[in-house]
Amino acid sequence: MSSDGGSETAGGKIDPALRSALKLPYAAPGQRIGLFGGSFDPPHQGHLLVSLMALNRLKLDAVWWLVTPGNPLKGHAPDQLGRRVAAARAMARHPKIHVTAIEATLKSRFTADTLAILKDRLPGVDLVWLMGGDNLRQFHRWRDWRRIAELMPIAIYDRPGSTFTGPAAPAAIALRRFRLPERDAARLATAPTPAWTYLHGPRIALSSTELRAKRRNGAPAS
């Protein structure tokens, strides 16, 4: 999920936009928290839709957007972390969606490491890893992806172009017997791991890659 844990500074001072985001959001034992990681470069309505659907379908108390310092599976360097955090906060104007750059503080380099630390720091909290169907297609390429599946339940939300290819991906096939029927998604957060479900619903054909291309070409990013 990330390639380095460095935080941005100016004259040795932490970027003000990052200061509060470098802290772990509050969660009480017994709560259900969805963890939605990514570069959010830039954040868009698709991220918001997935989060809102997860809150509803999985009966979550909150969704945390984990804005990462970098992504080893992407060939470009992301925009400055502070700018991405500010943009994510502007997009995620919802009382149950919290934007955090905690991974920069944890100094973790990969998703599995980040999730293991968060699980250790949040005893009694039911954590669910959220991702889009497009990520499921390459999940088997992630470092320690089987460990991620053991750490916490996973909810995958359908994305344009992933309706059939996502569930047919190598990781999905390997974890096939642990798939929870979509009708039982509300109990995913407390299900023994490995456990995952594939959610269908409204979709927005937006991607950060396309929005970056529009931004480079001077076209409206919408």
C-alpha cells in the first residue's frame, strides 16, 4: 500500500494539513471500523460511494480513509501527502468518514504491516478491510496478501469492469470457500477470518488514474 513512511516538513515543521491526520482516529471496543486505503490521488466520488455503501451494508460505525505515503504497485509518484489529505477531507464531508495519514507515522511499508499494527493497537474493535473490485484483480500481487486475509475480513465493492473479472481473479479463487454471501454482509465484521464478501450496488465510472490524466491535459477533473 505504501512505499515509504516519510512525512512532509517545511523548515523542520510538519505540514499543518498533516498534523491532525498523523494521529490515530478514536475507536471504542465493540465498534466496527472499515479501513479504506489508497493514495487518493485525487480522491473522487467513487471513493465516497464505496464508503457510504460500506457503512450501510456492513453496519459499520465509521470508515477510515488511510491516505498512504506511496504505492509500490503504481508507477507514478503521488502528489504531496498534505495536499491529498486536504483533498480527501474536502471530499469526505461525512461524520462517519475520517481521513488519516497514520501510515506515515507508523513507518510501515506494506498494507499487511499497517493492518497488523492497527489491529494490535485497537483491541476489541472489529476491523474490515475495504477495497474495490479493480484491486481484487491484482490482490494476489500484494505483499503478504494471504496474511491480510487472515488479519481481518475483507469487503470488495464492485467497480466498472470488475463485475466478472474480480471474482475470477487468482486471490478470489484461492479464497473462494471463505466467501460470505452478499445477503449476509452485515455480519462480515465479526466473522472469523479469512472471510470476504463481494458487494454490488450503484457504481461511478471514475478512477484516480483518469482524473490525473485529465488534470495533466488541462481538462475538468469531473
